[in-house]
Amino acid sequence: MTRKKVLLTVFALISVASFAGTILSSGKSAAEHTIRFSLLGSAEDEDYDGAVVFKEHIENASKGRIAVELYPSGQFCSTERECLEAIQSGVLQVFMFTTGGFGSVYGPAQVLDLPYVFRDDAVAECVLDGPITAELSRTILAADIGIRLMTVSNTGGWRNFATTDKPIKSPEDVRGQKIRTITAPLQQELVRQLGGNPTPIAWSEVYTALATGVVDGTKNGIHDIVSMQLHEQIKYVTLDGHAYMGGLWWYSEHSWQRLPHDLQPIVEEGFQKLRVATRTAIKTWEAESYAKFEASGGTLYVPSDSDRKRFRDSVQGMRHWYTQTYGDTWLKRLDVAVSTCEAQLDRNQ
């Protein structure tokens, strides 16, 4: 039996046991539909906050016809690949990929993870709520890979360089350092263009990799660093904010087509509430996490304007790399979206 078949068999047994347990413990009829919601992060981060808001809305608005089961900390599936397979089969209903992480599924989507593209939260949110995301949704549905894009949230704030021993104050400081990345090619290429050694490692293994010296640092938001206790190993964080950590929330197309039409709008509304909740939570939690990081002995470095320009200039080759790898269609869409949003926001100031 293949690994995939074993995995899906285990998921099926879990589902049956959960269904039976619900009936026995409540003494009532089970809900008509169950949404299983998997998170690789802990119950201490903004994604879980959004999941709770989603669950409360769905169960209340559906008047109990839909039950939502939350599985944080990789309880249901422990890697993005396992979760994707579970969603495609319909055993799992909801899972989130970062904009960068989804590049392992659809490479051109990494355009949303290009470095130093968004100047601030407002521009990032405007772009991700606009036509480029709608086009990505249509593209993935047309590809018939079994998943449906529901919304884009913020998952972890902004990516920053974080290291254990050597602070990064300039692009040159990345040279020779082993930096943990996700498996997506774009993030590895970013580290490579700065002279570092990209080292793809699963999120659940990052703490050990930092502790044992397998890597010298990582690229994550401050709240993820603190919530996963990585600040016990990381001593320096450089606030270069090279990428907005967008979260792409996917629903099983297999399950969606089996959801009654009168319940689909309730689920869609639940995802919009999740989006607002996660974006709000991370803005609050970032400040608390920075304070906790410094209180534990960590050092924050805020690059000057000239330093930021040097970082941006050092990775200008990323646009060429993207075009050579995936073509320029999505890059042109991104450029139009960013310029449109910046102009719109500037007019409204």
C-alpha cells in the first residue's frame, strides 16, 4: 500500500471514530455536514483565532447543520503535502498555504511572495483582495486539482531575517549563512541571490534545526517565532519585511460540490470573517511578540532607509528569475495591481 493510501485510510478511520464519538457523547443526531479544518500552527497563533471565528459563525448561522472540527499543531496532517492530498480526496475540507508555500503546487503563484513588493499592510491587503486573487482562483479551479480558493488572510505578519549568532544588518551579512526556507523555489532563490545557503526544512522541525546548528537562521514573522518558542534559539531579528505573509485558504472541491447550495454562502461568509479576524489579530500580536522577544534577550535591528534600499537592490534579479522560470503574465498582473492600489490609497489619504 502506498504512503498516500495509508494516509487516507488513517484519515478515514479518524473521521468514522469522530463521527461515532459525537453521536455517543451528545445523544443527539450528528450535524448533516462536517468541516474538518487543519492547521500546522499551534492554537496560540492568529490562524487559530480565525479558525475559531469561522467555526462559531458556521455552526450558528447553519443552525447546527454544519459542525466544524479544528485540528491545530498538525494533528490531522503534519505537512503541506499530506494536507493537500487529504483536501483533494475530500477527507479534509480546509487548509491554508502561505503565498510562498503554494508555489510547490502552482509555481506562478509565488509572484505574491516576491521580495519588497508591498510597501505596507494596506497595499498588500488591497492587492490580495483584488483581481489578481480572483484570477488565481479561476486558474486553480480550471486546473481541476480539487481545491477551491476561499480567501486570503495574513498569516504571521511580515517575513524578516532571524538568526542565532550573527545579526543581519546588510545584504552582505547573509553570505554564507544557512537560512531555513520553505520548499518553494522562489524563497530558496532569494536566499541564494543574497549569497546565503537556502535550507528547506518543515515548519515542525525548525526549532531542532536551529538548536543543533543545521541552520543559522530562518525567514519568519515575529509572532510565529515567539509562538513556536524559536526565540529560545534566535537572538537577532532584522525588520526588513521582505514579504507579506499572505495565507491562501483552500476548500476541498470534492466536499464543496456536496455542500447544499443554501449552506455555501454561509461557508463563504465564514471565510470572510476569518480573513478579518486573522488580519486584526496579527497586528495586535506582533507588538506583544516584539516585546517578548526583547525581554528574552533578543535584539531587533531596524534597517535605515538606505539599508532597505540596499536590500531591495540586492534582489532585483528576482524579477528576472521569476520571468525566466514562469513567464511574465503574473508579474505584469502584480505590477498593475500594486500601482493601482498605491494610487487609490494615496488619493484617499
